[in-house]
Amino acid sequence: TAIPSVLVIWLSERLAIRSVLFFGFVGAGIGVISVSLLVGASGSWNPVIGLLFGVAGFAAGVAYWRIAGRHAGSGEPARPVADHA
């Protein structure tokens, strides 16, 4: 999943894509595709596994957006998220 993620991050920086939905859905896609390549090769595909990896990928994409993606292509460095404790 690292190589597709790096490509998505590079693309978002290049095109200044800052949409949380972009990062969420691309993360979900990376999760589903990666698990389908791994599990699908053995022939024992279970849609629930795909759903779980899709949800985890969506969450990872949103987490990336929250930390750095919302500043993509703006030329300003990503700021740390304030602690609201």
C-alpha cells in the first residue's frame, strides 16, 4: 500500500487537491484493491474482508488529510493538529 499512497500524495501535491473525500475514497480504494490482490490470488475472497479494508483505508485517508492533506499544494508546511484535551 505504500507505493500507491506515495503516488496519491504526490498527485495531490502536484494538483493541489485538498478534498477530504478524495483522500478518503482513494484510501478505501487502495485498501480494497490491495486485499483483493492478496486474498484473491488464493481464490478465497470474502466481501466482508473487502469492506473492512475499505473502511480502514477510508479512515487512513481521512487521517492523512487531517494531518497534511488539507494543505496539499499550498506551499505552506503542514501544521500539527491542536490537542483538544
